[in-house]
Amino acid sequence: MERRDFLKDMTLAALLAGLGPKGWDQAAKAAGAPDLALVEGDSPAKITKEAIAVLGGMDKFVAKGDVVMIKPNIGWDRTPELAACTNPEVVKALVELSFGAGAKKVIVMDNTTNQAQRCYARSGIQAAAKEAGADVPFINERRVKKMAIKGEWLKEWDVLQDFIEVDKLINVPIVKHHSLCRATLGMKNWLGAVGGSRNQLHQSIDQAVVDLAAFFKPALTVLDAYRILIRNGPQGGRPSDTKLLKTIVAGKDWVACDAMGATFLDIPPAEMPFIKIAGQKGFGVFNLEKLRLEKRTV
């Protein structure tokens, strides 16, 4: 459905209900939420909140009393301008939305590649998340447990207990080039939720990230494409390695989110092995033509 038709249908529904502007959300729910929301705009926080609104609101994903884990990419000792880590304003907006939906507690954490204290601080995520009321702990190596992943390739692995002791997981990756697998998106972001010798996962990285994503089963994926890393990934290092897209993509289908993210790097989704594997296993849809996409600009 084209955006203009979607908006026209919702407006008509609101008018017929005699609700005026206040009937917008009710009409949207009646029309049914899209598979993916794609929102563009100047403010990372505003486009994040609008994307969740397009999907029907955070209360579709977070229930009152939930403990929520928000999983950004905080892996590198880089500032937001270098697009190696998730935009801190996006993370802050999701913390606020989670509390607004009634979450009892919100946690933001990642198993970083560079030294954690530097990554948390320099990325801006630690300060932004704490300002919104989230707990932002560092990884505790004593809270790592070998668990059955039951994947096609990954049968068991060391998992950080914090990620399995919550009610809801929200995955918030950033779109980046990756020297090994061309792109790091939502599925690969789960390497930050496990311990052990993670470099060993690169022996079969495409299957490994699919296995991990299927294990963690995020309730929501929010793809940060505000400023993306188009070369020298995954950590970049120069502003010239980045591209400003001012875009957020959100959806429940984590395969579809990664498929859309690949297009931002000019990669057809079917050419990314991990996306194709996940789609063929029935975890989601990677053919974007089969999805209902709602686009907005704010």
C-alpha cells in the first residue's frame, strides 16, 4: 500500500468515526500496523518515536511491569559522528518509550570490543540512557553461562545471563559496513549478548548470527540508519567513512529489518547469506516487495 493511500484510509476512518484528530491512533489500529516503519527526519529521537508510533505504539511490544533489555551496539571507542555505535538519542528515545509503556525497569548494555568504560562514555550512550532512567551496567564475567542455542551450526555457547533474565529484548543495531561479512545489522548485533571466544564464531559467521538471533527472539528491532558507516567497518574512524541518511527502520520481523538495512549499503538482501538463510528458515521475510512498508517524514 502506498503511503498516501494508507494515510487516506486512516483519515477516512477517523472522520467516519467522528473522532477528528484524536481518532488517528484508533483508525491506525483499525487499519492494521505495517510490517516495517521507515521514518526520516532531522531529529534521531523524533524519528525513533514516530517509527514506534507507526507500528502501533510501544505498548504493542512492552507490557506494564516488564523488565526490558535494550541492546545497542556500543562495541567501539568512537563518538556518534563516526557511526561505529548506535546513536545515543535513539537509545534514549527507546528507554523513554519503554517506561511510557509501563516497563518496571529498563537495562541498556553490550559486551564491547574496545574497553567498556571508554565505549560506554565516548559513544554517548551511557549518559543518554541514564538520563532517561535506564540502568547501564558493564558486563559481569561471572554472569556468563553456557546454554543450549540449538541452532543449525551453533549448538551451545556462553550467554550473558542479563539478556535472558528480562521480559522483553529490543535490538537497536546501527547500519554499518563490515570487512568480513559486508554488513553488520541486527542479527550480528547479538554477538554483544554472548561471551566466550567470539572470534571463533567467525568460522561460520552467517549461520552463527542467524542461530543467535533465533535464540534471543527480540520483541522489536529498531535499525539506526541516522548516520551509517559505509566503509572501513566495523569501527571506521573518519567522518568521510560515514553517510548521513537521517532514517530509522523498525519492525517485529528482524529478518525484514536487516533486509532493509542492507539496501542502505547498496546490497541486495538476497546477496547477504545470513539474511537469505534466516528467510529460508522461516524466521522472517527478506523479499521487501512482500512487506507492507509505511514511510513517513517528520
